[in-house]
Amino acid sequence: MLTELAIKKIPTLAAGQKKFFDSGGLYLVVTPTSRLWRLKYRFDGRERTLSFGPYPTTTLKEARIKAEDAKRLLRDGVDPGSLTKKRIDETERLFQFGTIAHEWMDTNSGTWAATHLSKIRLRLQNDVIPVIGKEDIRVLKAPMLLSVLTAVASRGAADTAKRIQQNMGQVFRFAIARGLCENNPVPNLRGALPATRQQHYPSLTDPVAVGELLRAFEGFRGSHVVRCALRLAPLVFVRPGELRMARWADIDLDRSVWTYFVTKTRTEHTVPLARQVIKILEEVKPFTGDGVYVFPGCRDKSKPLSPAAVGAALRRMGYDTKTEITGHGFRAMARTLLAERLHFAPEVIEHQLAHRVPDALGSAYNRTKFLSDRRRMMQEWADYLDSLSGEQVGG
């Protein structure tokens, strides 16, 4: 059998041609001016030849893959030499990274949140597919993948590069499961990119500043629905997308509980509702209770509130969403003040944040764990925020 090293050591011929055989009918024809891959095979009792292009444009590995594809067609009773260019292109497209990436996204689109799918699709379409989308996934190696990641990281998007690395690994695992390739080179990239600092969303944790923010919410002059969403956000401190997507069907006002599925952790989560939360929900229900979403879009009530709505409202009130507070910052606010001011146990707080924090028994998350403690905590938290909003600045 041939090796890359053996091919490179083949001397240049002065005249004529010579064949160097690999296996299964694959061989390299060496002439004074070229090195061409050929496959010898039999069909309908006749010996035939198929060309796979020149070396090194077509590497040894690629030539072997093409030979295996041709033999697969022979086993199906198809003469690979009779295929039109269109048929060959279609066959090759099945193994292209871009084709497989799109198939992976389409396969998972029914279980992923729309925003999650959109982010992955944008990453791959903007930074990956234009570079390696037409490459055969069977011959892609770590250095080529690293070139994609370093190009992204070099423009200051190190976190995006890390996420792309994760997505590429998922595409390879998908391909392996479908028999489209055998190896995943992505684990070989571990440590190849510089470590990124964890992103922390800006938040307010000074009690006086929090009181000022809450009073600003009460005076907000925009949409009533947005105002109610603003007032509710610090009380329940769920992820911004979870607040926007809140459905009336998941809220039981009589039992004072909101139960919904968390896409990020793929678990069901329970939020005990304090009296103040119930009051806000009762205020907004006459306006949105006949629809699906608690906080529907301003223009289309069949859709949830825009992802930009809360941030825009904060900016209208004079808050800098890059340095002071964001919709996600209410979670850090609650985590800090619940621990430092109200002295609740970290495990109770983390469960209410719907974080996966394995305990001694290995249970990552249980929606009913610490539920009585969490119910008491959520009411004390709402009462504490009430006390802050009633304080005077500097008091």
C-alpha cells in the first residue's frame, strides 16, 4: 500500500509512465509531468478505469475515499464511470460539511428554542460554511478547523470562536452517527484557543441603586405590558427569554406557582409566586389574558415580547445596558442580595435560578427540591424589594 511519504519519494520520470498500486484497484500513474489517480474496476465483465484527478490536489486519503464511493456504487449495480457530472456532484455534496451542518440543524430544529437555533445558524453561516462548507467532512483535519476558529477569535470574538468549536464538534458527532465519517478532529483542538474570561452581565447590587431602579419602573411611561414585564423581572429573576415567553397556560394564580420547561437545562422549573407577583399578573391579565403569552409583542399579540423591549425600556429610563443593568442582570442582583442581605443558603438560591448544581447524591436539578424554602425566599425577596423601593435615595 502507498503512503504519503512513499509518494513524495517517487522520483520524476524522464520519459514514459509508471504505475504505483495502493489497494483495491487504486493506483497512481506517474509521468514526467503529472501524477494521476486511477481506479481499475470491472463492470459487466469488462475492465474499466476511473480517474480521480491529480496528486497532490487529490490526496491519498481523498483518493481512497473516492475509490470507496465508486465501489459502493458497484455493489449497487451502478457503473461509476457512467455517472454524469451532476450525479457525481450530488454524491459529493452528501459528504460536504455544509450539507451535514444544515441537516444537523434541521434535525434538531423541532426541539431547540427558535433563538438558540437562530444563533447557531448565524454562527455557522457567517463564519464556518463560507470557509469549509464544501469540504468533504471525511478529510477535514484539526488545522483547517483551527484556521476557522482563529479567524473568528482574531477579530475579538473569542467567545463566539469557542461556541463555534462546540458546534463543529456536534456536527461531526452527527455525521459519525449517520455513517458519513469516522473521526471527530474537534477534541484535538482543546487548548488551541486562548482561554476566555467569563462574561458577567452588568447588574445593580447596591440596595440604594436597586431602590432607585424599582422606583423608575413605577414611573415608566411606555407600554403597560412592558412596564409590567419590567416590574416582574427582578421579582422572579428568570432568564430574559423565559420571561418573554411566559405563557398563561403555565401560570396557576390560585396556587401561586409558575411551572415551565427550561430549554437551556432541559428541565422543568417551578417559580413560587409572591403576592406582589400575583398583583402584577392580575394587572396585566385584562390586557393579555385572552392570548397565549403574558407579555405579547406590541405589534403582533400572537408572538412574545421582542428580545430588545426590556433593554430599550431600561435605556429610555437612562440606564446604560452595557455597564449598569441588563435584563439578565436581575439574576445577579437576586443572587447577590439574597445571599448577602437576606442570608439564604446558596443551594436554595441556585435551585431557584434553575442552575445545574450536582449535590452529594448526583442530582443535578429537581424542580421540587427546597420548594418550601424557595417559596418563603421568594416572598421575603419581594418584601425586601418593596422596602427598597420605599427608601429615599441616600437613606
